[in-house]
Amino acid sequence: MTLNQLLTFLFNFFPWGFTKLAILILIGLYIIFAAIIVRQETLMSKVVEIPFSPILRVTAISHFIASVVIFLLAFILL
């Protein structure tokens, strides 16, 4: 492989590698956001009792699980 081919390969590969890494980092931040939502829902349910609190808890936990699954799928597919 010549130097010209190596440089061409690196310039063609680097933007996609950077994009994939950025997507995984952003999804990781979204997982942290989803975990904060679960924590806030837990604190809210201790303070305020509402009749649909279990439904809200299931929604928050399923949102967190979905974000983790999306991260794993992105990690595997990208």
C-alpha cells in the first residue's frame, strides 16, 4: 500500500468513524437522561400520591430500557 492509498483510506474512513463515535456518545448521554427521569419519577411518587403512579413508573422504566436497547443496537450495528 502506497502512502497515497493510505492517506486516501484514512480521509475516507475518519469522518464515518467520528460520526459513529459521536452517535454512541450522544445515545450514552440520552441513557443518563433516561436514568434521571426514572429517579425523578421515584422521588415524585414518594411525595405526591396519584392514582396512575404505577403506570407512570412503568412508562419511565420502559423508556430507560428502550434507550439502553437502542444503545446496544447502535453499538452492534455501527
